[in-house]
Amino acid sequence: MATNEKSLKKQLDYQKRLNSITNKIHLARDTNDILLNLQGEILGLFDADRITVYVVDSSKKEIFSVVKTGTELNEIRVPITGESVAGYCCSLGKLVNISDVSNEDELNGFNPKLEFDKSWDQKTGYNTTQVLAAPVIYNKYLLGVLQLINKKNGNRFTKADESSAMDIAKVLGIAFFKHQRANHESKLTKFDLLLANNIISSEDLKEAMSRARRSKKTVESILLADFQVSRDLILKSLSQFYKVPFISFEKEMPIPHHLLEGLKISYLKNNGFVPVSESGGKVVVAMEDPNYLLARDAIKRLMPGREFRYCVALREDIYGIIAHFFDVKVTEDFTGLGSIEDILGQLQPEYEEEDEEIGGMTEDDGAIVQLVNKTIIDAHNRGASDIHFEPRMGKTPAVIRIRIDGACQLYQTIPHTYKRAVVSRLKIMSDLDISERRLPQDGKISFKKFAPLDIELRVATLPTAGQNEDVVMRILPAGDPILLDQMGMSERNYNAFVDLVTKPYGMMLVVGPTGSGKTTTLHSAMHHINRPETKIWTAEDPVEITQDGLRQVQVMPKIGYDFAAAMRAFLRADPDVIMVGEMRDKETVSMGIEASLTGHLVLSTLHTNSAPETITRLLDMGMDPFNFADALLGVLAQRLARTLCGDCKEKYHPPEKEFESLVRTYDGNFDALGYKYDDDFVLYRAKGCKKCNNRGYRGRTAIHEFLVGTDEIKGLIQDRAKMVDLRQQAIDDGMTTLMQDGIRKVCLGITDLAQVRKVCIR
């Protein structure tokens, strides 16, 4: 009886593992990525040594490897014929189970021409014996092959293995078909003509898009400048994509004065269009994006009763046409503004005036408007996260500082006579009360209303000494969230974090000081699990990062709509995942624990210094230790450290004392990092170049400390253990401290010890 129960349990466990694999493949957005992550699970299920997944290349009548075990060969390509195991499996769409590929009689039983190419083993030094190959099919279409190699016990793959391989191959068929269709639809780009004619490669296009994001320029301008693609070819590609003619800027273009009446330069630039002529009773309009319906609606409102013919043009050409038509100077960044020096030259300080508002400009004067716009645009182009406007006491000039990579730097000073005009201008842009100078105020700027740059800024005003007001503006991030595998986590932290955020319920916390990237990490996690079948609610203050598919709520504590109230509402709104911007009080934490125990995944942030300290803090807030222990999945503590400039960082061999200091600071098993002091050991230090403004640092990297809610940790929580015991248990479970993760990145040459020490303590 016991033997039967044991056998049944084994079968159920096997089926559960198989179901887990097929479910993960079925739900994956990227089949290749999920297969890479599932290699270990699949091999464990079959007790196999190696796996290869092939995909059909119909143009070459071959199959090629997209996932494989072993690094000896970059890619394997096999003809779809009956002469190889994988090729035979694919050509006939039949499962193949071979106990010994060197047994010619066994191979001939399948096909007289079938043979095993021993050159693969000779190239790699690997010995292939057993092979199980299953065809990947969808609706009778052969899409690839799943191949398993060498049963670890040396026996033939079993009938159960054959059945499981066919189950996995069937799900792969659905996934391959789904992703091939999605890829085909997503690959329709504005630059298909360039790709089809091999003028640029797909890798060139990806690089151009990446450079465009970093430099805040258009992809077209990058292709022109960096990849030497001709303007005509780019325009032809755009014309083909939008199915409209294209227009180029020419200095001899006649100016259509009758079409320009009532039009403003800023409005045309903001919406990316300009009327250029009238032909056949239709107004010809050059547009950066002819499919942009809002711009088309704007054109129709400006010229009611007219008919239009839309054409595509490069942004630079549109700005050039506007400059030509309105006789204005266009700067390199197409803002329509001069240099900051030109703008400041318009500010003539009236030092002889006792009242600093008499003789000064108002918030509506052109120079003040230009100064504010230019400051915001320059800060954004330099990659700043914050802008600080700081009026000083008396007649001392006001200072503007910007924060880049976590460090403030001086941007500009302006005459004291105009400090109130600048503050008033920023308040007007933020829809704040310009008459209220005694109380702090919060607001938001949608900058595209004022200049051709689509960004948002969070604004805070604070009364300061001398009847002054400081203004701090946070430039809110735009674009897609950073992918989790680009967050700089160690392999252990990444695998554990991905495993926990894909759980169906529980509580995950990301902790650290203000500005340590907690919200960014949570949005990356939500981006990873954001699928149509998952309902995600977020409560944030404010909503800084927007994401399609998320239902995001801005809390408003002033009217009683705080985080706790938002969570109560969420629980009635059928959520799968709830993200709370911050757990500030006992009620919010209690509701988060309750929600996680009732089948929801809860993500949130907390202002604590370390992962173990977070647990003691929440227990001190009065959380029930048993419920909290049951709910907790993990705690990720995070810091941001400045990274060495990749263009100028200098390699050096440190003296032994510096190495010993590094080991002492690590305060753990340093040998586990795989570094030892010898002549080959090198570190990197800051040097300075034009790209990093001679500072030696450019960008920031995240440093992590990840406590996983293991059974041992949960037991300590239930016993209300001290933080030192929690910390030691987390380290025993594999946690590296913030300092240790920072030193790992020092050894990798990403940053240096000075930057790690600035953000971490032992």
C-alpha cells in the first residue's frame, strides 16, 4: 500500500512539474527567454543532460538552434532532410527516440539515409548517446524541434518522456506561432525600406533607437548623422510607411502668407506640422507623423472648411520650414531659443533700485519665459533628475542648480532683481497661486504646452529666509520601464526576485532612502508581470511613471483619499496585483498584509536602511508576527551609486593594501566572488573626458540587498527575533549586503569604492 502511495505521489509530482513548465511557456511574452530560464526545469523533468530547441528557417529549408545547452558552438544549423536526427524529426513531423546514435542498425530502422554526424561531438568534445526529438507543430505547420540528449542514468528515454516531450512541443508550437505573428506585426516600422534594401541592419536600427533615446533626438537624425543614410532614402522609407508623399525643406520655398495668418510658431512646433502650399483646392500640410490624429484635428480647427493633403517630413525640415516662413533663427536643438548667455544678456539688472521688483521684468516678459524654458530643456538634455531654483538673501544673485546622477551642480546664476519673476513664471506654469508666498505649494508642469518637448515636471515651492521662495522641479521619467535584467542585479538576486514577483500572492517590499530608485524597480517588476490576464492596480503619490495596462491612481491625502483608502477601494475592484507607492502607517501595512493573505500580490516601498531592519520596523509598528510572516515574500533594499564613465575610466593594478582594505570592507566570504590578489587583478578609477564633463562618472547603477522570506526567516519573524539574528539568517540564506554587492560592482569595474561608501554603511 505504501509503495502504491509513493508511486502515485511521484506521478503527481511529475505531472505538476510538467504542468508548471507548459504553463510558463504558454504565458511567456518572449519564448526564447523563458526557455533559457526553464532549461534546468526541463532537463530535470527528463533527467537529461542537454537540450536544444530548433526553429524552422523556411527560406533556407533549415532548422537553427535558438536555445541550447553548452557554449562550445554559437549556433547549430541542420538541413530539413532525413539525414540527421533533428532534420528527420522535422521533415516528417514524427517523434524520434534513439537509445544509441552510434548504432547504425537502430538508425536504419527509422530511415536508411539517417546517420549521426559525429563531427559535432568531435568539435565539442561531448559524447552523444541517447536522443529524444519531438516535432514542434501548430495546425499541421512544422515550426521547429525539441531535442533532448543523454539520459543521465544511461537508459533510453521512456514512454512517459515521449509523452511529456510531445506535450511541451505542442505548447511550444502555440507559443512559436503566437510570437511569430506578434513579431511580424511589431516589425512593421518606418524604416522597412532601409531594412529591406540592406541599407541598414536591424542591429543598426536598434542602436540608432538607443542613441536617439539617450540623446533626446529623433531616430531619423541619428540615421542621418551617425549612419550616413541619405535624407532622400529616409524620406522614401517614411513615405512608404505612411503611404503619403514626402516634403523636404528648400530655401527657395515660396512663403504661403495666406495660410499662416493666426498661426503661432510654438503651436506648430508642439504639434509637428506646418502648411506649406495650396494645390488643387487642398492645403498641403507637412507633418512629422501624418497618422497623428490630434494634429490633424488641430489643423482642421485652424482652417475650418478646407480640404487637406498630408505629407511626411523630418522634424528638422519642419522646423526649417517654420524658421523660413516666419523669419526666425533655429538653434541646433530646435527649441527656437538662443543660448542661455543670449537670454541672460536681455536681463539688465537694476541694482540702483531699492525695491527689487521695481524696474524688474514680470513673469510674462519674453526673456523670463525663454530663461525658464531654456533651463528646463537644458536640464532634460543633460540627463538631470531635478532642477533647483534658489534665490539668495539681499542682492546676491539667485542660483540655479541641477542634479545629475545624484549630485547637484551649478547651472547658472541670474540677477536678484528677477528672482520673483522667475518664481511667478514657474507657479503660472504649475497652476499654483502666485500671490501665496508664505506656504509651501505642490504642482505639476506639462511642458509641451510651453515648448516643443513632451515631458512633465513635479514642482514644489518652499518659503525660505529673506521672504524668498525656493522652487524644486523633479523631471518625471518618460518611456518604457527598465527591464528587470537590466537593473544590475546579481544572478542570485535576479532569479529570486523574478521568482517572487511572479507568485500569485504575498507581499514584496522595496526599501531605501528617497531617490534610491524604489519606484523604478517596482515599475520594472510590474512591467515583467503586466499581461492582459493580470489586473494591476497602483496607488501612487504622485504618479511619476505611466505604463499601459496598469490602472494607476493618484492619492490625494488632503481630501482623505490616502493609501489606505485606495487599498480599500482596490480590494473591491477585482485585483490580481496591488502596488502601493509607500507604506507610511500601520493601517496601510495592515491592509497590505491582509490583501496578500487573501490571494493578492502586494508590492510596496518603505523608507528603511536595510532589508532586515524593515522587518523589525514593521513589527514595531504593531504588525501581527504570524500574519506578517505568512505574507512576506521578500525585502529588496536598494541604493544608487554613480558609475565610472565607460569612455574614460582608467584601469590600474591596486597595491596589496588597497586590496586588503577591499576584503575587510566586504566583511564576508570575499573568495566567493572569485577574485584573488595577483598581477592580473585590476580595478578602475575615474579619469574624466568630454562625455562626462571631466567628472569621471556618468550614470548610476543600483546596489541591492535581497532578503528572501524563507521558512527560517518566517520562524524568526514569528519569534520577534532581533535584527542581528534576522540579518545573519538572511546571509546564511544567500543574501549579500548592500556593501558586499557594491564591492562586487567595484571588482567588475562598474564603480569605485568611494562611491559605494557614499551610499552604503556596513
